[in-house]
Amino acid sequence: MVSSPNLIINHISDDLPINRLDDTGWESSSQVLISTYWSGIPAQRGHEFASRLLWSDSALYVRFDASQDEPLVIADNPDPSKKTLGLWDRDVCEIFIAPDASQRDRYFEFEVAPTAEWVDLAIENASQKRVTDLAYDSGMTVAARIKPGRVVMAMKIPWTAFGMRPRIGDVWLGNIFRCVGSGEDRGYLAWRPTGTVRPNFHVPDAFGELHFVE
């Protein structure tokens, strides 16, 4: 079953401490459950995850709550103090955001791993050629916690990362993903399935709508 193409993002008056993953402020957000692979096929048990989004006057907040029934695929010596290129080859949750709905081929990619490693990228994906700005600096901050059978991760992205901020009623575009596991059992989950032959998240035409509400 294909998930709804719309995701509601509620506004909060006070900013959340990103390291307080169980802060009651998250309870004011709507939750989207993601249990399908990029292809649209239902994901195997233990790969599913949930995401919550909130926004304040200063930042976008994204939280991921993921099942973890298999060994973690993480770095032996993680360094959360700086951007980790290649993070997508390990366990990670991601969100892609296109702030200008009329230019969905220009979007930003944000990732967080169970080790609190992170990566941010600015992307232009037009004319069948993808150009990635590896030096992009969003100013994002993250937090993560590994629990038995569960991983919780969150990110805070300031509006300066997009060069604009939403107003109540605005609609941006985006998609939410997870990479988990290894070998033949590695899963590539998507809120909005991209429908490609092989796993590929970079399909702007599959982006859903992100509605900013009061």
C-alpha cells in the first residue's frame, strides 16, 4: 500500500533540545510509519521505522524511531564532530527536502546514523545528471541513542540551511528513507517509494508534500 503523499508538520513555539530524544515536545507532532521498501514492496519485519517532524521559527526538527532486530552496520571508530561522507553505506535514516516546490530537482539531503554521525548535501538533479555540493554546510545538529531492539535518532536543521523559512500554510517537498542491514537482507525503505529497478532515493518526482501548519 502506498503511503499518503502529504505529511503535516506542526509548529512549536519553543525550540527543542535536540539531545533530549524523549522530550514531551515531540508528542505534538504527527507520526508517519514507514514499512515499505523503495520499490513499494512491504519491508521485512525489523526494518520498519517511524518519523516525526516539527518546525519552530528557527529550525526544522526530524526524529526517527527505528526497529533494530539485527546487528548494527556502523563505523568502528565514528567521528560525529564532522560530516561523514559515505554514511549511506551503513545504517542510516535520511530526509530529502526541496524547499521550492517549483524546483523539486534542487533539494537538500540530511542523514543521521545510530552513532550520531551525520552528513548534509546540497543537490541539483536535473537533465539526467546529479550534481552534489559536498562542501555544503547546513549547520545541522543531531543526537542518537541505541537501545535493545530500537534506535532513536534526531536532527535539527536551521532555516539558514535552506536560505528561506516556511510560513504557515506553505508546502515544501521531500521524502524520508532508511538504509538498514547488510548483504542480501539490506533494506532500503522509503516513505514515498521511488519505484526504480535498483535502490535509488534520488527521484524528485516521487517526493511527497510537506505541509507546514500552525
